[in-house]
Amino acid sequence: MTEIDHRIRGFIGENFLFGEDANRLGADESLVQQGIIDSTGVLELVTFLEADFQVKIADDELVPQNLDTIHNLVAFIERKLAAATQLA
């Protein structure tokens, strides 16, 4: 498990699973279809990602391909961080 994965799972566990172990979630399980997050939860998740990883997420990036699974979230943040590093 990467540091990004760990931090995302920690946030999901604390805020949506109410302390349950988020490590039980499969990396490719849909957070929406599992009923873990809803549209309001997505906004909370985006706020966390922007603050914790210091990235800016554009409206057109608010799609399931980026935000619906742990795997997609980790890959999305890795791409955002890599792009920010290239710009620096």
C-alpha cells in the first residue's frame, strides 16, 4: 500500500465508514455503488484531496474514472502530483 493509498483509506474510514477499517475495501470497488459515498461525499472527498495533497481539482475532473474507486483515486492523485512536479 502506498502512502497515497493509506491517506485516502484513512480519510474514507474516518469520514464515511465511521471508524471501520477502510482496508477491507477492494481497490477496484465502486465507492458510490457500495453506498460508501454519495454526491455530497464526493465533494467532501475532493475537499480532502485538494487540502491534503495540495492539488487543484477542476470541475471536468470530477468523474468516476478519477474518483469512484481507491485505485482510481490513487492513480488520479499520482498524475496530479507528477504534473505539478513537472511544472515546478
